[in-house]
Amino acid sequence: MRDLFWTEDKIVKAQKLWQEGLSARQIAELFGSKKNTVINMAHRNRDRFPPRQDPRKTLAVAGEAPAPISHPDRVRRVTLSGAEVTMPRVPTIDGPAP
């Protein structure tokens, strides 16, 4: 059987470094391993390595949508796929600008 890289002593040391704010890459350099080995070990020991990012924040409830901006030199068209796009006004097709 292979010797395990992450012994209990190394996990405790990595936990202290994690709490001090070192990145997974910095911890890996200190232990002579790779960043993903630290990340995987932290994932397996989630109770010791709390997430550093805030949980997803809920989006604020939007009020009224702002009025669309009207450009006199552009015209709104609908493509064959149904998408609405704005394109430059072509006087021979769209007539003169209002």
C-alpha cells in the first residue's frame, strides 16, 4: 500500500495556514505538493477547512425597467430566429430619420 501524503500532522498544519489566509497554492508550495492536492484534501475535510467565499447572495428585487434608449440613426429589426437587434438606419429602406 502507498504511504499517504496527508498525515494528521500535515492536515493540522495546513488547517492553521488556511485559517491564516494562505492560498491553496502557497500551502502546496510549503508542503512540496500541488495546489489541487491541497484543494482535494480541504474538500475531504470540510469541517476543518471552511469555505472562504460568501454564499451566493440573492439578487435585489428589480424595480421598473428603465425606458429603452432611442437612437435616431438606428432602427430595431427582428431577425429570422426572432431576436431583436438594432442596426444602422438605411435611408433607402427605412426612410429619412424622424
